[in-house]
Amino acid sequence: MPQKSAVRLSYGGELLMKDFYLHNFDSAEDQCDQFEVWSWGVRLSTGPRQNNSIFYEIRTYDIKPAKMKEFLETVNKYFHFRTAHSELVGIWYSELGAMNKVFHVWKYDNFAHRTAVRRALANDKDWQGKFISAALPLVEKQHNEVAYLVPWCQLGKPSKEGGVYEWVTFQMKPGGPALWGEAFRAAINAHINTGYTKLIGVFHTEYGLLNTVHVLWWNESPDQRAAGRHSAHEDARVVAAVRDSVRFLESQQNVLLIPLQCSPLK
């Protein structure tokens, strides 16, 4: 009869209870060795972040409806003052799924790096005088999150310029990637394997609404995406993977995004 031990794990800032069955070990030392292998496998395969300090700040601005055109023109004209201070992954405006929103993603080496950048921006006369003074009156609301790339995803790029991006937000059940990470990864890989879409990045929140995963995809066009989705829904492998993953899903939403002229991801 196997011995059953309750193991209390701290994972991603949350406490989880796991039942770990110890089978036919000769000693307590063997049991500890086996648990170490098991727990390392969990961290490696489903951890919320990669093994470095790099993180991404996701900013979302709601723009006044009558001022959207003016805001985009201001960004394209003056955003080089901002990108002189830190790396911009991409900046887009919403086309479908939301209106009058601008999304931008910034890469930082660590939190000290971000603090230094914010301090430098506050003292940058060109940024403050030419962009902030002109753009801030056009903005209704600002929101930001901090997220890490999941460990099994590298930040990608589209095969060519042009096309559209899809930003999909999944609100997962509490418990963190230790609970839903493998099933979620399988669902993402099932869509990748169909070949109709290009994965750019998978981000898991550290600050903001927790247990949130943002997935950024690229497609050649909205129609190409629609045709690919229709085909994927008839693929038994995709259907099976998605059904397994949705057990852990609370809600999801998506936005079709168009890159700005100044966006590195186009």
C-alpha cells in the first residue's frame, strides 16, 4: 500500500496543496530524492517565468474617441524620444474587439532598469514637452501590467511585415501554472501545429490581475485568420487540447490589433 504524504508548495506567490504518492522506496532519503525530481519537473515545465529577471510592461491606453487620429499622429511623430530610453516590443491600436485603445509592450532587464528609465523620462525635456504635453489631454484612461514570458516561449517575429495581430487574454482559475500550465501549453501548441497562425509571445502576469495569460498571435489578414480558425475547429487534436484546457478557464477575450508605423513589430 503506497504511503500518502500531503506536500505544501509555495508557487508563484500562492500556496498550493499537492498529494504526492511515494511508492516502494527503501528509505526516507529515496523519498526526498524522488520528490525533488518531481517538484523540479513542475517548476521547469509550468513555471510562470523564464530563468532571468527580464520582464515586460504591458500598457493599455483608452483614447478619447474624437482624438484617436490625433493621438496616433502624435505617437508616430514623437515616440522616438521614448524609445531612446528602453526597448519597445510593439505598439498597436485596436481594430476589432475594442475601440479607441492603444496597446504597447516594453521590455526591461529588471525592476531597477525600469526605475532608472522612468526617472530619465521625467527629466527628458523633449519627451515631456513635445509628446506628454500633447498626448496626455487625448487620453481618457491608462492601465499597466507586468508580465513574464512563460519559460517554454521565446519572443517571436512575423515572417514578413504587414498583417494583423491578435491579443488574446485568458483569465485562468486560481492556482497558477502548476495547476493549468501543461494543459494551456498543449492547447497553444495544437493551434501552432495547424500552421495557420504565428505565435509571437505568451505572457503571464506578475502585477495586475493575477492568473492572467496574454497570448499574442500574428496572421496575414483577418480573413486568413478566420479561415484558419474554421479549419482548426475541425481538427480533432485542437478540439481535444482545448477541451482539456478550458477546465481551468474563467473567461477570455480578444482584440484584433494594427501596428503603428513606429512599431518594431509590424
